[in-house]
Amino acid sequence: MGALRTPRETWIDAGLSALASGGVDAVRVETLAKALGVTKGGFYGYFTDREALLTAMLDTWEREAVDKVLAEVARADGTVLDKARLAGHLTFSSDRLLPIDLAIRDWARRDSAVAERLRRVDNRRMDLLRDAIGTICPDPDEVEARSLLAFCTAIGSHFLAADHAGRTREEVIARAGDLILNPPTGA
């Protein structure tokens, strides 16, 4: 009986973990094999090279960060705005997805193909926000601005180190969400 191979998904997950903790330069076949306690020979049964692994990692991230999130949102109860909040929560507060997303954003600054993939993912996320905010706001310019603010808040809050004078970060983010996702005054 032959030795069991390390599953393809295990290599991808190890790559995503390395990406999240150390950036794209930390994704090295030999390092992943060592972390998995296997030889790197099994890697080449699934991937032709490191680039093939990186592509598979991006595919997995896109499926998890968009397709699975949107599927879960579609199954959820609540208004379209509740669903937009849920999508943000699932994506940007997850112990798995958030660090990967942030690492991919950093990687995209140096790799145009990754930047294009990120643009596609972000456009799908923005479409969800536009649809949701469009239910409470008839002005397309305001819908776009609110969608941008919501997305920037979701991402940017992870980079901001400011204090909030007697309020928790969570309280301030919740209030910002209310301002962005509630109907305009006078509407």
C-alpha cells in the first residue's frame, strides 16, 4: 500500500495561512512542506510550480470571500441592508478571511494580475452594497458615495490606530454603519 498523499486543499490552506501571516514572499514550497511535515515531492503531484499554487490560493480565496459569503447572505433572513451588514461581517471580521484579504491587498500593490483579481472581487462586493443602499437612497451619486464609505470603513478600520474618546472601536464602527446604511434625512 502506497503512502497517503497530502491533499491538494491542505497545500492551498497552508499557502493561505503563510500568505496571511507573512505575505506572498512567505509562500514557499519548501517552507510549506516543512510546516506540513511532508516532503515537497507531493506538492508537484498537484501543482506544476509555485505560481500554480498561488493561482489556486487566489481561486480559493475568491470562492470563500465572495461566492460562499454571497450564498450565505442569500440564505439569511432580513432586509437587503441586513444582508449587506452580514456580508461585511462575514468577510471583514473573520479570523480566516480578513487576514487573507488584507495580505492579498498588499500583494496586489506589486502584482498587476492580483490587482485585477482583487478589482473583480471588490466590484462584486460593491455591487452588493450598491443594491442594498439603493433600496433606501434614490440618488445614484449618493448610493455610490455611501457604498464607497461602507467599503472603506470595513477595510480601513483594520489599519486605523486612533482612539475614540470614551467609545470602543466597535461602537464607532456600528455608528458609522448606521450613518451609511440608514435612509438619508428627509427621505
